[in-house]
Amino acid sequence: MYPNPANEFISLQLSKGSENQSAVIITDVMGSVQYKTIIQKEGAKEVIIPVKDWNSGIYLCTVITGESKTTGKFIVE
């Protein structure tokens, strides 16, 4: 996930896997969902998420693929 801190966008790299889709959920630290989508993928893929209209603060990005769940933290300035 880059850049961190972000001003205009955040980029996620989805790795190759056996699953055909991933769920991406971004919440603020209070738990409010800011962004949610299902990504259909074939192999590795980059996802660009615009954040320029979001409030400054800390956000959590969770990617769910099959049985795997990964969460990362990023800052919007």
C-alpha cells in the first residue's frame, strides 16, 4: 500500500492467488466504512483508490481473499 501518507490516492497491490475475487474495505479509526468494493482479479493486480476528498486521519484497509484476511494502516493528510 503506497503512498503513505497519502494525499490524492492509495495504491494496493493484490497478489496472485487461487481466488478469483477480493473484497477491499477501508474504515476510519472509529469503524465507519469509507470505501468498499469487490475486485475481480486474474493474477496480480493494482487497485487505485482516490482519497483526496477524505478527511485527514488514520484509516484501516482490509483485503479479504477466500480464507485470508490482511489489514494495513495508512494516513490521509
